[in-house]
Amino acid sequence: MRNLKVYMSYRGTRYHGFQRQDNAVGIQNVLERMMGKLLNEQVTVNGCSRTDTGVHANEFCFSFLTNSTIPCKNFVRGLNSMLPEDIAIISCEEAPEDFHARFSCVAKEYVYKICISESKNPFMSDLALHYPYGLDTELIARSALDFVGTHDFTSFCGTAGLKEDNVRTIEYFKVEKDENLVKLLVKGNGFLYNMIRIMVGTLIYINEGKIPPDGIPQIIAALDRTQAGKTAPPHGLYLNKVFYE
Amino acid sequence: MRNLKVYMSYRGTRYHGFQRQDNAVGIQNVLERMMGKLLNEQVTVNGCSRTDTGVHANEFCFSFLTNSTIPCKNFVRGLNSMLPEDIAIISCEEAPEDFHARFSCVAKEYVYKICISESKNPFMSDLALHYPYGLDTELIARSALDFVGTHDFTSFCGTAGLKEDNVRTIEYFKVEKDENLVKLLVKGNGFLYNMIRIMVGTLIYINEGKIPPDGIPQIIAALDRTQAGKTAPPHGLYLNKVFYE
């Protein structure tokens, strides 16, 4: 059987996350239905990550096994023409037998977008958090450096998602500003449930004086979700890049 | 009575154009309902323009008469909080008694956005025409100069919209390219029904060799809609600026 590695991007607004579900539409439901039609066989897609309802992906990778002989180019073109406008296949390539989009992934980069314009932007309403209350980007950029490194991130994990091992390594947490759009870029070897959204919510609390600017190390040490800020809304979050060896 | 002049922007995706309708939701329906609640009186909004289903506005002006004493600032804040995310009030100011958003308007600028990336962009699907077939922007920019000036634009008017006087003046028709986004900027003293979308469709025909690059003057002279190109889709079109004396 062939093992194919596929890159895509999607706008998560209309979907209940990536994961296939029985009583809601995940991206995976749509993919597997359309790929089944295109390839004339039942297909199971392995996604690089689960994403939450409303979360987007600039780059998402999935892999799947197939008996089909379809050329990669035709797969991309054919699937794109069948998929709705908010899911786009970028590329498809042959992968080694043991490649798995989730288990082979060594790091991911996410971006969280915040629109800081005073008036709301009707074209960004589902694509960025609107935060018109004044954001001190230098302040939160300095605080965010405390996330970098290897830590037990239990305090930054949605309680439903706690596992035995909650240690993750953050490589960088950068804050970029381009006019009215602030981008928080985070790269790490893995992320806990809601981890980035809680990190962002904590930086917003720091911006609002509800947590001191140097408060993050203590929150990490507490291993207690209630010490961190609110979970930021999903629609500002994008899976931005996935890394393989 | 006070006469108020209001600027707003909206994403047209979910609406059947600006105009109030009985059996569909236009932007005007939503505005008048919410303004009625906010001002506690029945309000009739005069828009600067009709826009088609799916067409957007970066800047749209409307005026209305009111007995309310609400300060302009409170009107903006209050209405914004009641309106859905895809309609944003930008500003409100007192206007002279005889100001009327449509009749006082001396010119308008529209922008038509074309996304030329090879793969579809899920974040732009309702915000730009996707045209991955190769667009010769220098070619169409040269041809578009033939639109500039005062002409009878009967050939560029949707047949349902013909009036007695179809002479309009186009001040400029510019083509700008920024990576994968091409913007066609048109300013004129007025536009016929579907006029810009037919102009854009004609430039696309020129790009595809279906109309010669110097063909526009003859199409104008023909006074015949069938000589021009197809009407380009609405979702690339934005009312961009409205001009008053």
C-alpha cells in the first residue's frame, strides 16, 4: 500500500475542529467522505493534530494508506475540486511506510492573531480576536519569554485534557505587530489541550494587570490551572507549521 | 430633526445586498431594526448605494433623520454592540439638513480583489475572486485605460438595469499587484447596474484572448451588452470610498 503525506489549510469557522465526530462535522468527516468518492475506497485519515472548533490551519498535515494508483497531482486537483471553499489541499507526496502525520511530527508552530483596531473589522471577525482595549505588546513579549524552555505545563492545560506527562518544551514565543494586527508565534515539541489559548489568556491578564508581568514562573510552578488566565477564544488560533525530521 | 451621516463597513457574504427587502435580509433590514431599538423610533436609512448580494463595503455612507438626542459617540458604540460581527459602524456626525447619502454623493471608488495563488485560499474564499489561471496584470492595466473618461456604458450594464441616461465618467481604473492579490481600483461619478463586474469580466476575457487587448473602445461604441465579457462574481467587489463635496 502507498502511504501519502498531504498538506492542507482550512478556515475552521464552520467546523467542529479537525477530529471526525458522529453528531457534528469535523474537517476529517468532510475529507474522508470526499476522498472515499475520489479514490473509490474507504479511507482513514491520520491528522497531525486535533484542533478545536473554530481554530484554523495555515498548514496542517495528514497521512493515509491507500491502494489507489492515483498520481499525487491528480489527487490534489481532484480533491480540491470536491472540497468546499474553506478547505484547500496544498500538496501531496509519497511517504515512507512508517510515516504518520501525528507520531512523526517533531514540532509545531501556532500563531494567535489579535486585531487591536478600535472599531471592529467585519472581515476579520472569525479570523482574529478583537481586542480594542490597548495591548502593550512589549510588556507581553517580555512576559512570554518565561514560557520558553522545558516545563510541566499542567497550569496551562484544560482540565479535561490532563495526561500523565504534562512536560513540554517551548522553543520560542514571539510577539509581532503589524499595524492593527498582533501575532503571537509559538513553537514547541507538543502542546497540551487548550495550552496556547490559556497562555494567550494569561498574557491578556498580564496586559490588564490581573497577573504581574513576572508572574508566569510561579503559575507554572503551581501546577494549578486556576492560577493562569482565561482560555482565549478559538477563532484567533491557527496551526501555522508542522515539522518533520 | 437632526440629519445624521454615518460611515460603516460590512462583509456582504451573509446578506442579500444593502437594500431592504421583504423576503430576504439586506444590510438595511438589520440596520433599521437595530437603530429602531436603539433610538426608540422608526428609522428610514438612506444608503449611498445599492450593493449586490455578496458584495462588501470597506466604506459605506448612510444618512437618516431622527428626533433622538443621542450623542453621536453613543450612537456608534451602542449600534456596534447590537449589530452582528460582520457590520461595523465607523463614525457618525451631524450633517446639514439637505445632506442625503445617495444624492449628495459626487463620486465612488470600488476595488475588485482577485487572488491569483495557485492553490485556493480558504481565508479569502468569500473575499476575493480566485483566479489561478495566470493573470497578465500589465496587459489588463493597459486595456483598462480605455474605460477612463466619459462614455455611454450601455454595453457594461446588466440588462435589468438600463436607464435613459447611461453616460458615466470614469476618473481612473488602476491595477495594483501585491504578491498573490491583484486589486482593480475604479473611481467614477456613478456606476450602472453590474457595471464594474462586467468591466472586470471583460478584462478577464482580454486576459484569456477572447477579446483583443484594444477591444474596449469598440465594445463601448457598440452599446450592446453581449459584446462585453461575463459579469465577474460579486464576492471580489468592495465599495471602497464615497466622496462628498
